[in-house]
Amino acid sequence: MSNANLPVGFKQPPLLSGLDGSEAILVGFSGGADSTALLHILSRYSKDSGCRICAAHINHGIRGEEADRDEEFCRVFANTLGIELFVLHADVPTIAKQSGESIETAARRVRYDYFAKIMREQNIKILATAHNANDNLETLIFNIARGSGLGGMCGIPDSRPTECGVVIRPILSMEKSEILEYCEKNSLDFVTDSTNTDTDYTRNLIRAKIIPIMQEINSGAVKNAQRTCENLREDSLCLESMAGWFVEELRDGYAIEIEKISGSPASVVNRALIRLFDEISGGKTLEQTHLNSLKELARKGVPHSSVSLPCEFEGVIESGKLWLRKKAKKEAIDYYETELFDGSNFISQTNSEIVIGNSQNAKNIYKKSTILYIDSAKIRGTLKARQRRAGDRIRLGGMSKSVKKLMCDKKIPLELREKLPVICDEDGIVAIPLLATRDGAVAKNNSNATVIQFYLH
């Protein structure tokens, strides 16, 4: 393909998209210098490639007559090039107010939603935007100010996939000065957005105040930043690859052994956890504070301990692994305290049954029941069953021990803990099925035992 009329910094669409050179391209066209130059360059490119070029313009409803002027310019310019132009009128200030977004965020969302709509309707797989090297430096500075990780330090990628195809940035390597030079050389008029000088907008402040100072320090600051981003992107891709291996080789469903987490580089673990969470949550992400909480949880390794994650998910330590899972909805169990009689005692609050008998008449009515043999002489007064309470303690090994801690130590599943009855007499807790029996209460001779069977239906 001929490059005679194309500027040096222009990257051809097939190299960025991985698609054939004949694929149609939609261009985001504001009428500013950058998008005007891009549309003109792609118009020339299409003459050799034979691809269809379309453009899309959004009138954001922010600048009144000036916005209408920009729209008319875009219509005339596109028509001059013989390019079909799609136009959307949107009331972005109202949309931002209703959604609670900033004007900038709402405008971006409206733009890309419209681009996607056209791509679907016109069967276009490539969207070209006019981001340039100065935009990349602005993004880098903005992300530094936010305390971004390595991903944010990689700046703007020259391409990225979308649900409709791929977004490409053919002039990302060109500085603003080079774009203006191209417009002048080819006698291209363009419009200027008056809000670009409003330093209440963060990017405008960076553009007007910070980048000029950086260029005073080093005239090549814009290009140098581009090179820095490219180097960091290579490092990031390496770490992503290692995280991919980490997840595929060491995962157990949505869990990873805590020893593997503790023994691996944090940068790899972070990415592995982000991948797992993205997969289990359907595309949601984790912030650094969540990642730090998960790694600290794994470092301590306390069984059944957990941390909350976005969208009603949680990280939980179970069986020596860190699990990512949806939070279980806790069933509200009504308070109960009931006297236990010989025979069957049904606990409706937990859908369970406690059968009281003796060694002569006791029958194992359920194969999966838990059976306790209690020395009848050690029972003081009437046996009762109740819910577990905060602060419950039982006498074991000559010491008063916390029921909650015992359940943690014995790894009683969280969903089962509230369903286990606390069996008491006048002296306190006698026994808790699956957990413990009070000192001295276990029958030494079953012939003189009160037999307690517990079964969850």
C-alpha cells in the first residue's frame, strides 16, 4: 500500500486492528484539528485500500450556537471528502445530572454508546479515534495524580477490543504540533472548542499548565512519555502473562492456596486475583484496597475469616485456601428456647430434630444424626435447647472456652453454626452437637446414659 501521502507518525489500521485492510472504519469526528487530520489521512488511505470510511459526530448540547457551528463544519468537510456522516444530538448536561456523572464522563459514555450503535447497524468492526501523543501524556499525568498502578502508567493503548470490534488510534504517535503542521500543509480548516481553554476541566488544566513546563525542562517530553508508556506496557504484558499462568496452574475453582499467595510476587498475585474476580463477578473489578485486604487475609490465614468485596462478593479462608465467592444470604433464625422431653423434639426454627432417650430405648432413627451419650447423673434439672448467643462458653479441659472460637478451630462451616442447638441444663451448656460436651458430662457407661440424637432435615 502506498505511503506517499500519509504522515510518518500514522499507523495503518491493519497493523493496529489485526483485520484486513479492506475493513470499513468509523471515525469519531469532532471537527477539531486532531479528528480533521485523522479523517483526511484515512480518506487518503482508503483510496489505496478500498475500505469504506464513515464518520460520527456528537452535538453534546453544551455550547449552544458554537456546537451547531461545529456540526455544520463536520457536515461540509465530510461531504467534501465524500464520506458519510452520522450525527447525534444529545443533552449531556441533563444526562450527567440524572446519572450523577461529571460532564466529561457522561459525554464520553454518550459518544461511545453512539459509536457502538452505528458499528452494529452498519456492520463496521473498526472505530478510529484521534488521540495523539499529547493526549497520552495528559493521561499519564492524570493517572500519576490519582496514584494509579502500572496499568494506568501505560497510558493510552494504540488499540483495544470492544464488544463491536476494535478501537484503533492511528495518530497516537503524532504530537499536536505535527498534527497542526499536517493541517497547515494540506490547507485543512478545523474548529476550536472554546471549552478547551476552561481550566476547570482537569485535562485542560494539565494541557495548559503542566505540559508546557515539562517541555521547558525537556523539549522532547511528549515523545519521551510515549516511549516510557510503551516500555511499561511491555512490562505489564509480561506480568499479565505470569498472572495468567498463576491462575490456570494454581487455582481450584475460584480459590488459590494461601501458601502460593504468600510465596509469590505481589504484582502477580494482584493480577491473578483481579482475573479471578473479573471471571466470577462477570466483569467487575477490584481496587487496590480490596487487593490489599485479600492478601492480608491470606497472610493471616485464619479459618473462616473473610473480607467484603464489591457487588456482594467476599474473600474467605477455608481449608487452607483463599476463596472468592458470592456472599451467602444469612437465613434469619427466630429466637428459640425449648424444653426437651423424652422422644422427638422438632425445632421448627432450624428445621431440625432432637430425640431424647436412654440406652435401652434409643434408636438411631437417622443414619446421619449426631449421637451424644450424656451421664444422666451429671444433668442438673431440665434439659433445654436454644440458639447460640454472643459470649457463650463451655467448660472443657478444666477451662471455660469460647464457643465461637471452638467453632472456628473445628472449622464448623459458617452456614451450619447458627443451626446447631445449644443444649443446656441449670449449670449452663451441657453439649453442642458436632462441637463439644461439657467436662464430666460424657457417660462412662452407656447403661446409665441419656442419649441425645440431633438431625438436620
